[in-house]
Amino acid sequence: MRRELHYFDIYPKVVPAFKSSAIKIKCRENYFKPKDGPIKVRVIPMSEFIKVMLNPSEAEAYSEDGIIHITYHFEKEQEYRLKVQIKENEWAELSVYALEEDLYKLIPLKGETHAHTNISDGWESPEVVAAYYRKAGFDFMVISDHKKYQGGEIAREFYKGVNIDLEIISGEEIHAPLNPVHIVNFGGSFSISELIEKDQNSYSKAVQEIITSLDSSYDFVDDKEQYVYASCLWVYDKIKEAGGLSIFCHPHALVGGMEAYNVQDTLITLQFKNKCFDALELVGGRSPAENNMQLAFYLSACKKGYGNFSIVGGSDSHGVLSEPFPNSSLKENGVYRPYGFDEIHTIVFAKSNEKAEIISAIKNGYSVAIDKYKGETARVHGDYRLVSYGLFLLSEYFPLHHEICYEEGRLMLQMAYDDLKCAADELNAKAGQVEDMIRKYMRQ
């Protein structure tokens, strides 16, 4: 967390663009509390360098009882750095962000779109995974075990009656027969994997019907590719029928003993051009090289005119602890990955932290993908304005948000491992803290 966030509490952090707003800065350290009276505040609009150089701006500001009051007209959507003179040679550098109306109405949510538990081949139980995710600052998460749908339901049932502020969403990672493409059913009301398992003949018949109806102009490499494409269309359609979000997962994951990418380029291109899925897992729980390939393919598609679709980041986590047992079969099978489960995620800008609103926001393009490997700075991928806002949030909002989530996750973990009733009571007492923070920093 930046030093200024410890010493000063600035609120609101997010204001409407094209309007004047009142900003307050509470000085937490007595050493930095200025004397009552006028205060010098320089305002730096981050995307208007020439304007800053030619006509540096100052805000109307004064201090009273350790609170600095600032009034300023925010002319456009962007980050504004506030350089506040605390003492003669002491300046604090703080930031606020002005947003246009569409984005100002939404709240930022840190989320996981692809995670596993021991219901399939993960390490920990659904309730423990959920606790660790909250502890790491997540607002929502999907449990998407391989061909298994019940993980999310198990976790929600475990915390039933307790006011946790983590939205736990049911899902699954679908592996349709003879189809190497991995697809996440995020939030669908039923399991597509179970449909296939219960009646594989009906599935096969439906795929053959799709094949016969395909546009004759499609240039498939061979019959196998045609079949896989038709199978994907069937899966995407069923997820839509279930009211879920379909996510095309890690197309450049190396599989088969590091022999080849998960999905061949021609098949990726066809799915991109026809916008078959709702969202692309732009960065996933793989090596930087694999994610680099996915990002490059996506950028090339955008340049060629068929990359305009929603993106997410999903960790593909199979464990929330840093190291499995030395002789783990998970490690041998390549499932274990040597980085934290929270280093790849999604920020969604939604009306509320509810499944339907999260799905709607992602479908409408209000999401960015985040990757942050150990020792590196976070990278935010997506639409330019969302990336700019996302970087601001990672610096100025989420560190404070994570402190609240950490404590809630710790109490959830006590419930999961130690069965402590007092932990449930404390969680109920703490419910709504993030909502209070949002009102303070984004809704004044």
C-alpha cells in the first residue's frame, strides 16, 4: 500500500466528470496535520500534459480541525493527481478519478472466473477455497470444477445463514466428448456436463445436426475441426439456455506434455469471427509465455476487425496454498502452478455484487483482465478507459478494500477449519463493510 494511503484518508476517491465536487482529506498522522486556513493544492489532470505545462491548475482548499477541504471542477474523465502542501517543504500526492455517467454508476468488483476445488482435481474443499478467496480480497468467485457443478452449491450451503459479502457462483469447466476446447459455464442454472453424461446419444445427435446446418463457406481443416466447432456451438448454446456466461478458456495452454497449444489457430479464428462465446479468458493460470500468445492473438484479431468481445482473467486455480505435498499427483500432472491463485483475476464494473449483474456487466464489456506475477507490477488488459481506471483502483482503492476482506476471509476460514460459532457471529456483525466503503469513496 502506498505510504500516502496510511497517512491520509481522501474521500470520495471517485467523482462525476463535468461537475464540481467537494473532496475531503483527513490527516491521520498528527505530524502532517496542517494549521487551519488556506491550503495550496496543485491539480494535475493525468492525460493533459500540455495543459498542465501551459496553465497549471490550483484548487480552492482550506484546512479546519485536521480536515482539508477541496473544491474543484473536474472537466473530463481521467485521473487527477492532487499535490497538497502539508508543510513548507512537505507535499502529499493523492489521487481522485472523475468518471462519465455510465461508469460512475457502477462499482468495481474483484473476481475469479475459473477455479477448482477437491470436488474435481483441486486441493481444498469448496468452503475453504471460498474463505481464501475472500481473504485475498475477492468480491465474487465461481467454482468451476472439471465436469462437476456442485462445488459452488456446497460452498453456499456451508455459509448459509451467515452474512458473508463474497458472492459464490456455481459453475463448471466443460469437456465435451472428443472436444479439446475447455469452456467454463459461469453461473448457469444447471450443469451442461450432466446433460452430456446422462444422454450422450442426444448430445451426439445434436452436434451432427449443427454440422449439417453450418455455413458452407466455413473452411475447416478437416472433419475433426468441423466436429469440434459444432460441439462448441452446442455447449455455448446450452450455457445461454441456462442463463450463464460462456467463457472460452486458455486457447494457448500447452497440453500433451508441452507438445502443442490447446486449440489450433484456425479454430480460434473461427470462434472469434463468429463471436460464439460470451467472454475470452485473455489471461489464465498458465505461464507468461502462454498468456503472451493469447494476448498477441487477441490483439491481432482486434486489428483485423474480429476481436471486439468481452475479456476476463481466470487463475485456473487448483489450490489456494503455495505448495502441495512433494509427491503430489497434481504436481506431476502439471496442475500445480508456482504462483499465487490471486495473481490473475478480473475486475468487473457492475451495478451490484450479484450474479446476474456480474454476468450482464461482463457481456456488455465492463471488465478487464489482470495478471501480476511475483515481483512484477500488475498489468491490466482491456478497453483503454477501463484499464486507466483499473490501474487507479489497484493503487488507490483495492489495498484498502483488501484489508476488510482479509479479516472476513480469516473468519470464514475459522468456520471452515475450526467450526467456531463465534466466527459466524463476527461475520454477521461485520457484514456490509465493503458497501460502507463504496458509499464513502464512490457514492458521496
